Amino acid sequence: MGKGEQTRQAILDEAFSLASCVGVGGLSIGMLAERTRMSKSGLFAHFGSKEELQLAVLRESQMRFAEVVLRPALRQPRGLARLRAVIVNWLDWTRAVNLPGGCVINAAAAEFDDQPGPLREEVKNALLALRRSLGELVARAIESGELRPDTDIEQFVFELNGIYQATQQNRRLFNDQDADRRALLAFDRLVRDNAEIHAKE
Amino acid sequence: MGKGEQTRQAILDEAFSLASCVGVGGLSIGMLAERTRMSKSGLFAHFGSKEELQLAVLRESQMRFAEVVLRPALRQPRGLARLRAVIVNWLDWTRAVNLPGGCVINAAAAEFDDQPGPLREEVKNALLALRRSLGELVARAIESGELRPDTDIEQFVFELNGIYQATQQNRRLFNDQDADRRALLAFDRLVRDNAEIHAKE
DNA sequence: GACAAGAACGAACGGTCGTTCTATAAAGCG
DNA sequence: CGCTTTATAGAACGACCGTTCGTTCTTGTC
């Protein structure tokens, strides 16, 4: 890895955790230059524009997510166990990597959801990819017979996302220590409702 | 209402819908002055500081929420019907009032959750108040026998919040037309699980 | 070690930011 | 009406923004 790639990565490392606190939109070249002890112009040259830097941070975030959340779960047997592992990893991946201010992409989703442009598209694609991954995990759990064949996959993923959002808000805004437990309770209820055959009332 | 109050309200009206698009943190005196056709300093004098303006927007948002979401639901009989009415109102209150860019407070929650200060506290209190309202609605539904006595109220509210967050993201980022339907499906499942007596497996 | 390519710097630009000050205009009141 | 209070305007401030430019220093290559 040449010198250029090396410092570029160092910048991204810093930008990654900085963006966690101030948001991708709140990143500033000046602040970033200060933290990396570089000149503004020197840093700037690595990206060509602020937007390109922001996109790079989002892509960096996606890569780390795949490494930290999705990949380790492959050690679990496919089906419900693997799905559950992803959820558990997902719930505290902001603690695993250096994200003192929460998931960058998730914050960016709220930030750019009504501002058309490349950033919004990047966020959209990242979250779409996650949903597809989750959808496939659910599909495998159906195939293995752990979930009912008529399980509504999209609905399942929709609710998984809700659980995640609620957990993050509880943790970050209210310092709720029970957030993880609540999340798993909700997850188990979701699984149960799509696994059992219910007794009709 | 004197002239001062009048223009102050006009400013807040504009700030309210502007904040919906750019976030409470993204508000700027200059832009707001332009939109209201006032001078920056003239507008500024009504609040004394930007932070005070932002707080005013958050309070304005709370008031409108109570008027548009909570109050109309009082027409429903107490219990599950009223809870459901609140949820329905909640889900599309950003359409009812002028919020082209989504709920201001909800966006602010993600924006300020890791930036200590009065804004964070205001957001926190607003969301806390909402949770208390929801909690009471759930408690009434327990009293009326529509939900089981052992219903975990906090968990119930936790999941309600999740449903809301997921709905907003689906609508705003993915233009998902089915978001509302999904939300109500999730809500009904939540109610069902806390109402029926399940057959033990 | 010479030389070209790439990396980093420092200064400067035009803009916007929130805020302050002073002066003028309007509103409210007797 | 006149007088006081209040509201608004305008110009200016220092700070920071993203970006550009020319220069200098550091790499990597023959």
C-alpha cells in the first residue's frame, strides 16, 4: 500500500468515528485536518470534494458493517441461529467498532432522506443491501422449517428494522440499559409469531 | 396578540417547516430571514440566540403534535380504540401538518442524541412525554380488559416506537407505499400477542 | 544519485455563519 | 396629538466553510 493509500485510510478512520458524533453532513475538512494533523489542502487533495469524502465514509461504513455484523454470523448454522446472530451483532456493532455516536449510515438515513443527490442514493443502497441480506436470512429460516412457509418476509424485515431503531433511540437518548433485552424480547416474539401454529380464538 | 408575538409566530411557522427539511441543527438565521422577508438582525431580535430559536421550534412542534395526534383521539372511547387512533394519527401526522421533511423532533433525536445541551434535553423530554402518553393509553386498555393484566407496558411502548421509526424510514427513504399497512399489521400483531391467551406449545 | 510523480503545505478566495451595534421606523398608549 | 416602548433595518465583526493555486517536500523508479 503506497503512501497515498495509507494516509487516505488514516483520514477515513478518523472521519469514520468523527462522523459518528457529528453526522456525515456535519463533517468538516478543517476539523478533520486538525485531528489528523494535516493541512486542509493536503487532506482535501485525497478526495477532490467534500461530497466525495462523505461518500467514502459511507462506503467505509458499509465495509465494516459487513465485516463485523454479517461475516461472523456465518459461523452459525444457517437458519434461525444465523439470523439471530446477525441481530445480536447488529444491535451492538456500534460498540464493537469505534462508533461513539452511533451508526453513521443510520444517522445519514435520517439526515439525507429528503435531500436528493449521491449521498442519499448511497445511503439508500446501503440500507437496501442490508434488507436484502436480512430477507435472505429469513428465507433460509423458512427453508429449514423454523419459520412458517407463509411468513411475510418483507414484513419480517420491516419489523426487524423497527426493533433496531427503537433500540438505538432508547440507548442513545435515554441511556436505557434494558434496550438490548427489550430488543431480544421483541425479536423472540416476532420469531414465535411466525413459527408456531396459533390456536384460533 | 401584539405585533411582536405575531411576527414571532410567523417566523416559527416558517422555521417549523424549514426545520422539517434541513433539521433543527440545519436551520440558519440567514435562510429564515430570507424566507420571511426580514433582515437577519430583525429576526434574530425575536429570539436572542440561535439555540433559543431552535428550542422554540421544538416546543412548537410538541404543541402541534399534541393538537393533531393526541387530542383528536380523545373522541374515541378509552381503551384500545383510543390507542389505535393515536397510532393512526401519529403515523401520518407529518402529512397533516406542514412537515414535508418528516417529524422535526424525531430527526432532532438522532441529531442531538450525543451532543449534550439544552436541545438534547428538550428532545428527550418531548419523547419522554410521548412515551408516558402512550404508556397511559396502554394502561387504560389493560384496565378495560382488552389487554392482558400482565402486559409489559414499557415493552409495548418500546415496540410501538419501533413500528413508527420503521414506518418513517420506509416512507421517507424508499417511498414505500405499503409502510402504513405494514405498520398496522405490526401493531395488530402486538395487540394480539398481548390480548389473547396463547396455547402453550 | 538523478529525475519524474505524487503528497503535503500555506496562503488566499468568496461565502455563509451567528452575533453585535447603532439608527430608524412603527406600534401602543395617555 | 406626543411620547415611550418596541420592532425592524443595515452595516460590520470574527470565525469557519469548501475550494483553488503555486510551491515545497517526499516518494518511488531507472
